[in-house]
Amino acid sequence: MAIVNTEPIEIIRGDGNDLTITFYTDDTKATLLPWSTTFKLWFTVKRRDTDSDADAICQLSTDATTITIANLATSTIVTIPASATTGLAGGTVLVYDVQLKKPSQDPKTMAIGTLKVVADVTRATG
């Protein structure tokens, strides 16, 4: 399996944000890895990569059913809930990674990079 993204991503504070991830079977990126319900997926956002998982800004997982997986023919969509970003300041730059674990294998980092929080203009909540 190949790392698929090292690019910075931007999310809008307070919005539900969809992150589209394409998984490949190897580094050639020739063959897509279809999603399986036997896989486990984690999406973790931290202020620093040295922070513990317990200190993460958010850690979503298929184990905790905090990740919504939409399996498309060519990619998987991970939905970051609005509640995970509401308290963050606009302009904040964080680090993130996405790890995938297939049965009987160790977790593999599939995406890693920086995540910038863009301030929303309207702060209405209801």
C-alpha cells in the first residue's frame, strides 16, 4: 500500500468537512485498493506530531464509528464532523495522518501532512 497524500489540506472551522482519500495497492498507484469492512481506519489531527494520541485535537476511527466511510468506485470519503473543528482558531496549522489496518497486518500510514483551519465568517449554530 502506498502513501497517497502528503499535500497540505484546508478545512473550514465549524463545518463538517469531507476528506477524499484514494487508497492504492502499491507505490505504482496503478491499482486501487477497494474498501473493505474488515479494514480499520484512523484519522488523527494534532498540534504537534510528538503529542500523544490522548492529546489529539481529534482522532476519528472506524472502531469508534466516528468516521463516516462512503466507499466510491475510485476513493473513500472520510467525514470530519463539525464538532471536531468548532473550537479551533482560524489560521491554525496542525498535523494529521491517516492510518489503515488490514486484518492480520500492522497499521500503515496512508496519508500525512499539515492541516490548516480556515476561519468561517458566520458563527451561527442554530
